[in-house]
Amino acid sequence: MKYEINMPKFGATMEDGEIVEWYVKVGDAVKKGDKLCSIMTEKLTNDLEAMHTGTVAEIITQVGEKANCGDIIGYIEE
């Protein structure tokens, strides 16, 4: 099964976020709760954790790129 990694909404006013760093690369095994990437918003920088256990299948949004809240930024495959 393939799971979406979505840009989270860290605050009520957050509309988008910028990927500052990916801690994983395609092919890496991750467990639920592992840190995937660092995301910068207008007010803070926060880490996004994996919601599923599996393998990083694809990274769509690269370092330095922005995505709107809810957008797919990558995939984890079971």
C-alpha cells in the first residue's frame, strides 16, 4: 500500500510551508514517528513525522520548495 506524505497545517493561519531539509531519502526504511523532514512556516520551523511504517517511495517537494497545506510532498510504501 502507498501512503501520502502531506504538508501539515502546524497552525490556524498556516497556508504553506517550505522544506528546509529531508532527513530521509528514497529507499530509506522509516517507522511511524520517525522524523521525515523539517518544514519552515512564517512563524516557526517544525519537523514532520512519519504517520506510517514503510519505505520512502518518492519525494515530490524538494529542499527550498514550498507546498500548500494538504499537498502531497512524498510517499511511503508499505
